[in-house]
Amino acid sequence: MSDLVWELDGRLLDVLHALEASFERVEAGAYVVRLPSRHRAGTLVWLIAGEQAVAVEVFVLHVLPGADPAALHHALLAKNLRLREVHFGLDDVGDVFLTGSLPHAAVDVPTVDRLLGEILQLLEDSTPSLVRAAYGDRLASDAALADKVRTDGAGRRPAGTPEHAPRRDVRR
């Protein structure tokens, strides 16, 4: 691990303590911040120090096989037009994530506080419409699916992915 990542690890730790955030240090330079939520069991925000920037990654929604993704993709693209620091994207299995990055110089209390606040507000405002776009009327008639969608929002990964691991390597 480089000296730069170690330095950023210390800065991230100081910033998260100053914000009194609920977080876990998974390893040097990798933090998971838990944000409260009205619509989800909680939101996990990954902050991962890399050589170029601090990567930000948030699991948003698991898309079930067989769903028609057109309405969801349309909603995500429309929302991306208004976003600056993070943006919606899909992984290789179609799950929805928010991703972004912070320049090293921006790792300070006001910037991280603003970023976490924007993520929380974005997900609070977007989750109901994204869930409707992804699942349509299926949630009203399938209580088990509705519960799974609510629980997945806590950052749980699809089967086979360790609970505390980013979905992909973001340590560029």
C-alpha cells in the first residue's frame, strides 16, 4: 500500500469521526459508512482511497432476472442528467449502483459531509420511483419481493459476493 493511500486513510478516518458518522474501517483506505433511510433498511456508502482519487460506491437496487429493464434504464438516464459528483450505473448483472470519486484534495469535513448528504437525499427522493420502474406492480402482490427489495437497500450483495466487499475493484 502506498504512502498516499495511508495518508488518505488517516484523513478519511478523521473526517468520518468529525462527522460522527456510523462507519466501519474494512481495511486501510476502505470505509463503509451507514446512512439511515426511510425507504430502505439503510444505505452503505463505500469510500475507498486509491492512487488517483477516493472512489465512492453505493449499492442501490438489485434487478431480478426476467424484469423488463427499459423503464428503469430510462429513469436512471434521466436522473444522471442532474447529478454532478455521483452517477447511476449498472454492473455486469444489471444491479444499480451510484458511483463517483473525490479528488484527494477534497477529502475534508465539508466536502464529505455534502457528498454523504447528497447521496442520502438522492436515494430518499429516487428509491420509490426506481423501485416502481424496476418492479412495477409486482411489489403490491408479492410481500416477499417487497421485503427483499427493502433489505437489499441495506447494501447486501447478490449471492456469492462477500458482505463487506466492493462489487468491483475501485482502487485505481
